[in-house]
Amino acid sequence: MTYDYLIVGSGLFGSVCAYELNKIGKKVLVVEKRPHIGGNIYTENNKGIQVHKYGAHIFHTNDKKIWDYVNSFVEFNRFTNSPLANYKGELFNLPFNMNTFYQLWKTKTPDEAKSKIAEQRQEMDGVEAKNLEEQAISLVGRDIYEKLIKGYTEKQWGRNCKDLPSFIIKRLPVRFTYDNNYFSDKYQGVPIGGYTKLIEKMLTGIEVRLDTDFLKEKSIYQSLASKVIYTGPIDEYFENRLGKLEYRSLEFKTETLKQSNFQGNAVINYTERDIPFTRIIEHKHFDPVDTTHTVITREYPSEWRVGDEPYYPINDDKNMALFKKYRELSKSENVIFGGRLSEYKYYDMHQVIKSALNCIGQLK
């Protein structure tokens, strides 16, 4: 064996594992299918602007240990996520808060807003929500559902809200304060200089092979190390022998514009069903820089097909039953399966890091 550990994937899970193992003297090889490190948090420098190549990533956590951990590699700024929603040319603040309610109904006090929401929810009194539409209306009423939830959600999932299960929206954040901070976490920000800088620091001194598809030569690569940490899709590891897990995917269309400021905000959601993209990201507002140009990205949700990048697992009963079968299969392998694709689970970044640290903690 040439290496103690072979790590498949250089996203957050794989990179944290690699760093922690290297720190205790283990010899580690990281193989990455893409031509760059960082997985979906990869950022690319466009003449000073850090472009989030695979969608916006904002780090947020209440865990001081995790916050201190990432800041030990790079400095994070104080970026606060305050997205807007555009519905037929009107702009509304997100998450739903007193600014949103004033924009919708001209209510000025929390009591006025609560009264209006209670009135809006009346149609669902005594009715058990059977789908996402009914669940959303039972939580926030018809106006917010029609303008700010319906179209965006249908684009995101590619299905009518009446055909989506209610559990997708178990609850919706509603604040009766004039607070546009999307996340309630104590610590939040974006790395100054981009996420790639964070991953580069984690992988310093570790051998990394890019453009390397582990699954195409699995037996060869497994023979190189005593143990494998695999962060790719769990069904692909087993050659889809039990069937394919389902995902939603995204297509990104990025433009460089000859103007210094396009929309004045990092994220604006487009909630009309007829507009095919869900949001426009203006990258320079995440890690502000003074440039004469700007870079924007439109996000188009799509059904996942073989060859597409899997972004969001579809955690319905059918897919979860299949995942559990794969998880049982994985117990017979000399492999650690970790991260969102191997665990078929949507993870926020701080959760990925904590999971990776727990994983390595059990190996020490």
C-alpha cells in the first residue's frame, strides 16, 4: 500500500478529512474527477471578482468551534445574506418579515401583520394539508404563497405545488421584525478571496490528482491505500446495481457585463413561473471588490439525467428506501462513505465539516 488513505473528491468533506489525516501523519492521496479542487464550493477569479461556479455559497453556523475552524485557514468577511424576490417587477424582502408584510399589505406593526396572516390562513382552518400548496397556505396565507412561493417552488422541483408533498415545507421562517438577515445563525460570511483559497489551505502538502475518475479504475485505486474515503454518489459506487437515486440538477448561465453594478444585491429570486430561471446572482456582492465590470449568473433548475451534476437529493419514500439498501451494501466495503452524495442528504457547509471531523475523530 502506497498511501494510508485514498480520498475520492476534494469538496469540503474530502478536504477536511485529508487535512485532519495529514495533520496526524497519515499519507493521503486525493483524487478529483473535475479539473479543479473544491467541489461545488469552487470559486474562480474573474479579474478580481470571485465567481461561485456552482451557485451561491454563504457560510453560516451557530457552532463557534466550526466558525473558528474555517477561520483558522482563511479570513471570512461579514457578508449578510439579504435576498430579494422579484414578482412581476415588484421587489419584496426575504425572509418573510415586517418589510415584506409592509410591501404586500402596508401593515406597519407586528399585530397588524399577524392579523393579516391569520385572515389569509382562514381557508385552511380545520383542513389537513395534503400537498405543498395547502401546507404553505396554512402557514402564511394565500398572498405570500401566490407571489413568493408557488412559482419559485414549481420551477425548483419541476412539478405543480399540488403534486408536491407537504413535508417539503414543514415550516416557513416568519419574522415580526424589520430584519432582512436571511439566516438566524450567529456566525456568517464568505471567505475573503473565495472558497478555493480555503480548500487550497486544507490541501497544502497533500498529493491531489485532478481529472481522475476513481470509478473507472476503482480496483486499481483501491489497491493503493489501506482505506478509502468516498464522497461521490453511493449508487454509482455500486454501478447502480439496485437502481438509480434521483436528484434535481441546475444549469448555470454566467455573463460578464461591462458595468460596475447590475442589480445592487447578491441574490434576487424570480418567483414568477413563466420566468425560467429561479434567481440571478451578482458575484461581486459576496466578497465586495471595486471593479468596472461585474459577473452575473442565472440559475435554471432541471430534471437530473445521467451525466448531469446531482445537486439536490429527492428524499421521497421511494428514493429513501433505495438509499437504505445501498447503505446496507456499503457496510460490507472497506470504504467510508461521507458527504451529501454518499449520504444522499442535503448538507449545509458547517454540517459537512462537522460530519467530516466526527468521521476522522472515530478513526483516530
